[in-house]
Amino acid sequence: EEWVDELASMSEEEQAEFEVELVAVKVVLAKIRKVAFKIINSVTILLPAWREICLDLNLNEKLIPRDVKTHWNSTFDMALVTIQYK
């Protein structure tokens, strides 16, 4: 199989629209990363609050997985847990 360059098949207008939509996704992912980091590293305030919220909503106590650049699927795992717990 060969890589397909989807951007090459788009017009300049479509590429510009794609870039705008991509920025929104990147912003959301950055916010999720920040929240996950703060929950994990705040053992006295945010982590207990997260656990309490999970209990109140009858959800399994599960932390948002950290996004790691060297783990190819970690962004998907982080997004999936976020969607499940929204």
C-alpha cells in the first residue's frame, strides 16, 4: 500500500477550510491534555474531586489516559475516555 495525500487532491479553498477545522480539533485536544495532567498531578484537590464525581455518576473510577507522543494510539485513547466520561 502507498500513502495517499488527501491534501493534494483538495482545492486551495478546501485546504484552507480543512486547516481551520483542524485548528479547532487541536485546541480541544490541548485542553483535554491539560485537564488530564492537572487531575493526575493534583492528588489533594482535583483527583479526589474526580473520584467523587465518578462515584456520584455511577461511573468506573478511571483516569483520562495521558497523551504520549511516542505511543501511536494514546491520543485516540485519551479522546475515547473523554467522550465516554463527558
